[in-house]
Amino acid sequence: MVKVIVTPVAIEDAKAIFSYFDACTSRSFSKRLLKEFVAYARCLEQMPEMGAVEPLLVHLGKNYRYVLVFRRYKLIYCFENEICSILMVCDCRQDPKQLKNSDRFKSSNRKSKI
């Protein structure tokens, strides 16, 4: 089994998404989305290579992958040395250049266990 960790930045990304849904739509959808994020993170423990390679990060030379949640949100992670680090949660409707130019993939962040 692979160890799955979530970076503080990824947690902040998810909190922003949940806060938006709590305020603008419904708390029940926000809770459902949280459950889906956690379910996918748990799946990564058993199948860390289940996600597709993230094409916008290939140039960095690491094993960056993603899984889609509700066809709209990407859980972007790196799988190395039996550790799967979730680095970012992003809305696929955002400008993809933001992802490609993000500083968070250039250095290792502190980690939190899921």
C-alpha cells in the first residue's frame, strides 16, 4: 500500500472550493464533493498510477498525474518512492496556463497525511 499525503496548499484549494459551494449553492453538494475527494485519495493508496499523466507538467520530469472528480475538478498528485502527494485541487474551467506556470510544482511543500 502506498502512503497518500495532502499538502497544505492542496487542502487550501479544496477549502476554497467547498466554501464557494457552501455559500453559493448547497452545503449538501459541498459535502458530497468532499466525500468524492476523499474517496479518490483513498483509491490512490491501492492504485497510485490510476490517474492520467498531467500533460501540462510533463516538462518538469516528475511523475505528475491527475484524477478527475465530477468531471470538473482535478486532484493533481505526484507519485514517487511509494509516496503519493496530492499537490493541488483545481477547477478544470480555469486557465490551464495557471497550472503550467504554478510555483508549487517546483519545490516540495510540507505535507499532511490524509
